[in-house]
Amino acid sequence: MSRRYGVARRWGWNSLRLRLLLAILAWVVVGIGGIWVSATRLFAKHVELGFHEELEVHVQELAGLIRLKADGAPVLTRPLSDPRYLVPMSGFYWQVNVDGHPPLRSLSMRRGALDEQVAHSAQVLHRIDKGPSGPAITYGFVAKGPQGQDVHYMIATDERLLDATISDFTRDLTGWLGGLALTLLLIGGAVVLFAFEPLDRLAAAIGRLRQGDREALRGAMPLEIAPLADDLNAYIAHTAGVVERARVEAGNLAHSLRTPLAVIIDEAERLAREPGTQESAQVLLDQAQRMAQQIELRLARARAAVTGNLPGAICRIAPTLAPILSAMRRLHPGIAFVESAPVPADASLPIDPSDLTELLSIVLDNAGKWARTRVDVGVAAGRITIADDGPGMTGEERCRAGEAGLRFDPDRPGSGLGLAIARDIVAAYALDLTLSDRQDGQLGLCVTVAAAEEPR
Amino acid sequence: MRILLVEDDDQLAQRLSERLRGAGFAVDLARSREEGEAWPDMDMLAAVILDLGLPDGSGLDLLRGWRLRRVACPVLILTARGSWQDKVEGLNLGADDFVVKPVRFEELLARLHALLRRQIGVRGTWLEVEGVRLDVISGEVESEGQPITLSKQEFRLLHLFLRHPGQVLSQGAIVEHLYDLDTHRDLNAVEVLVSRLRRKIGAGRIRTLRGLGYRFGAA
């Protein structure tokens, strides 16, 4: 496959592959991102709820474990069930305030104090407050003692513990979901590669078609593109059929017209030898000659027009040039047809092979007729140069060369149509044909056939 | 000089045959590929004019078959198909030149003579051996600078001798070259023809080698 259908083109901005992959990427980002946001929020909510329920239970437990002495001072009858209230600065604290007595605090609270303001209602209330070791979720309520004094119960947990739990979860969740997203993207990429493989084959077949290989598309195709492949095969067969039929018909037409014309010309030549019919014979000969020229010219134009309009004709030069040179060596045995260098195997021109044969044969035959000793043929990428060592052409002759029927030397055999047909062929394709003096300064004509600079 | 014309169109075949005979050739006519393939004495022909569009197959296939059988005589393709594809294929199959119909007879004749000259390595339009000069295009003949008038058969015989100077040509070979297959062949006629030619160009130029044939020029 050529570079133009390579990786860069397959994954280009305008490719279905990239579009599908971007769609998969968007789907994964939105899906996994949505899961991440929902999961973290739900988790945070549930963790907070659990914390609050736990603290509410703890403050109730605290109230159950506090007893007031006779003087009203609070004492803890036994430690709370959660041992974290015993670990210094663990983030879990409690405090009981009774008016007129120093506050009773958990062993964990080595410093600081809890604000009694949260415990001013018989109902358990909570708020975020400044705690002994940072912002803390504080729960509290107030109850009446045996002597009717207010007993304030408060329990607090560092908010950072809640945040740490949530962020641990979020980090783990992010890792897992990131892995999942990557896996989904890889699977998506594999699906794209797998799903588009038939399209690659289709593109390769079209690429071969553009290179002049008009073979049918082979191999099983998915249901969705099988009709397209069938249509392409039908198009290839139809195109080849149309071209072949057009060529055969053109040949048949030429054959059916030229043979009777040959008889007419022969009869006219016979009449020309008779004394009384010479003038009439000359008219017949001239008109028959014109008809023959028109047949040749129009049929050549029709052939070039049919093949020139077909898409993607590419012809490799080397296999086309070799038999022509061999034929020319036979046709012009006194002239050396010399290839200046081996023809690059990949050198090609955007033209149907039969038209390139026609074009090169015309130019080489012309060069062979005018050359004194040799014709030099050079081929580079997209360019063929044919130079003879004949008398060359003046600027005016070069301008007029290609006029139908114009012959610079009537004594040399030929119809005077060769260059006109050659110009018709190059006009039907994206090619240029230029006549110039030889580059090496020697006498002679140099004809260059090259791919046009700008596609037509 | 005998040539084979392979052409399926009756009118054209007849007309070309007549004009080629008028130009000094003996002409045999084949009208199909099958007839061409079965032609009995290809090696005795001076040249072949071959039409490519035959009713029972391509002239190119006929040419391919001849070359595979090592038939060496020059072949001039006469085609009504103007495309170079056929011409290139024909030349690579062993044709020596081609002309596209309709062609003026003078051009056809010139091409034919060019082939025949090329075969014996002569570049001009004339053949000359020991003072006898023959222009194959104009038909003029001179001996020591003096113009000579020859009949068609005498011209053909002299042409044959000048193409093979110094070679012994048997009566049978001369008959094969001078007369087409439809003509009654009489070896005595060759003797008479040689005698007439000797009178016109000089008796000493053609030597008789008993039991072998005739030789023009020094060995």
C-alpha cells in the first residue's frame, strides 16, 4: 500500500477511526467521571452519617456513665467502650461541665477544651468547632442533675479523621476507575482496529485501483460494507469492460473504414494513371487522404477521452517502455535507442498504460525518423525525456508542431498526426509535453513528457 | 522475387496483388490465418505482407507461429488498426515494419523494398554488381552506364541475381523465386529467360554451372 494510505492517513483528523476513538474517549471520560463524582459524594455522605450516628451514641453513653457526687462534682463510673477516648490527642474527646465544678475530660484530651455552648439544649446538637487538635465535630446536650443543676455533656471527634477516611476512599477509587478507564480505552482501540480492518482492505483495493491495478476486491467483507465492495467490483469490471469495448469498437470502426478506403485510394491511383481522369482522381485521393487522417485523429481522441476520464490511472514506466524501445530498435535499425540510466522501478505517470504506449511510441518513432545516429531516453520520477541527434526544430516549428496533418518533411513516411495525437493524449491526462533544444547543447530535439505541476 | 500477401479483403487483395506484380514481384495470396499457417514454402519467400485483421484470428498469432517455426523472411504488417499497441506487439513478435491502411501504393512499395534491401545490408534504392545497376524503386536498369529495357520477368531475374551475387542459383530456386504457386512452372522457361537476359546485359555476366545452376558475378 502506498504511503498516502499509511498510518498517518488512517488516523488523520478526518478519519472515521479517530472520530470513533474520540467518541469512545468521551464516553469513557463522561462515564467513569460520573461514576467517580457520584461514588465519592455518596461515600462521603455515608461516612459522615456513620460518624454522626457514632458520636450521638457516644454522647448518650457518656451521659449514662457520668454520676454526680454529693457535692455535685461529675465522675466517670467506667471508661467509654471506645478505647480511642483513652489515647492522648487521638482526636476523640469528651468533656462534662457542671456549674461550680471543674470540667471532667477524657484522658485523650491532654490540652484544650470543648466549648460548652454546643451543649445548651436537652436535644443532642452538633457543630464544627475548634477542638483540642484542630477543627472538630462536636456533639452535646444538657441535662438536669439530681439537685437541678445543669450538666453539659460534650463529645468531639477531629474533622480530619473524617476527611482522611473520605480522601483515602477517593484515592483508591480514582486509581481503580483510572485503571478501568484505561482498560476500556484499550478495548475501544482494539475494537476500532478490528472493526475497520475490512475498510482497510477496501482502501487498499481502491489504492491499487488508483495505481492502475484494476483487479476485483477479494475476500469476505462484513454485511455492512459487502454491498459497497460488490459495487466497487462491479464498477471495476464495468470500467474495464467499457474501456475494452470502446477500444475494440474503435478498432473495428477503424478496420471497417480503412479497408474500403484503401480500395478507394487504389482505384483513385489507377484513375490517376489514365489521361482523362487525372484531375478527378487527384480529388478522390486528396479527400480519401483527409478521411484517413480524420479517422486516425478522431479515433485516437476518442480513445484518449474514454481512458483519460477514468479515475486514478497510474502506469509504471519501466514495463511499458521496454517493449516500445525493443520495437523501435527493430523499426529503426540504424538508430541506437539508448537509455541514459536504468529506469527506476517505481517511476510512473498518471496515465492508462495503453495511452502511455501510444504516446511514447509516437514520440520515439518521431525521434527515430529524425535522428542521425541515436535517441537518448531518460526516465526520472514522473518524467520521461527523449532526445534525438537530428536537425532539431526552430522556435516557430516547435510552436507549430502538433498541428494536425502538418509534416515538416513530406518525403519522410508518416501521416503528420503523431504529435497532434500525442498532444491530445497529454491533454486528456494530467501531463505536459514540451519540445525543446537538447540540454547538452548538441543539435537535436528534446521531448519531455512529465506529470503536470498542478493537478487538473 | 516472390512475396506472400495475407489479406482477407478480396478487392484489396486482388488490387494489391496486381500492382505488386506490376512492380516486378511474383505474388501468392493467402486469405486467412489458417491458410497462412499452412503455407508450404515460407523459406522461399522474399517477404510477407501481413494483414492483422484476419477473419479466423489475429495476424499477430500467425506471425508468432511463423517465428516459432523459425521462418526468417521479412514481414511487413499491413494493419487497419492504427494503435501503436498492435504495432509494438507486432514488431516485438518479429515483424520488420508496418504500414497503416489506407496506404498509397508507392509508400507500401518503398517500405517493402526497404525491407528487402535491409535484409541484404543495402541502404540505397539501387543494387549494383560488376557494372550492372538496378533501381528497385524506379525500375531503371543500366549496364556500364547504358540504360537497358527489361521485361517484368527479366527484371525479376536480374533482381534475384543482384541480391545473390556470386551465389549459385539452381533452376528450381529461380522458379521458386520468380513464379507464384498458381503459375505453371517450367524449368525450360528459366533457361530461355536467362538467355534473354544475357543478351541484354552481356553474356559473360551470368555463368552456367552444369548440373548446379547459374551464377551472376565472380564467386
